[in-house]
Amino acid sequence: MYSAAQDGRVEDVEEILRRNPAINVNWKNELENDKTALMVACFQGFDSIVSILLAYPGIDVNLKHKQDGPPFIMLVPMDPPPVFVRC
């Protein structure tokens, strides 16, 4: 799911979550400084994926990666402008 979130593949993220209800949505990619799917979706500006992940049970918006930042800190600065999702 991490790769799908990182690449902006909305349908794949939805399908993976649908087929794997017990998936660890907070899985940290050790090769990418412990970033989660939510973090990379925020960083890439994929608002649809961010919304999907925020609605998934068990998502932890307070996890930090090795550079000590939570997902939403990755929203600023960005070009194009950052994506803000109402929780």
C-alpha cells in the first residue's frame, strides 16, 4: 500500500484496504526514514489518498518519521500549494 500511496494510485489504495481489512495502515518504511503511507501521500499532495487513509480505522496521525516530523508537517512548503484535509 505504501507504494500505491506514494505513487498516487487511488484505486489501488482503496482495493488494498478493501481486501485487507486488518492491514497495518501505520506501517513504517524503514528504507524511507520510517515514513508511513499517510506521510508520503501528504508529501506528494495526494489529497484523495490522504482522505481515504484518514478515514481508515486505526490510522495514527501522530506518528513521526526518523526526521522527527508528523505527517502534516510534510504539507508545508510545497509546490503545488499544500493539501489540507478537514478531519
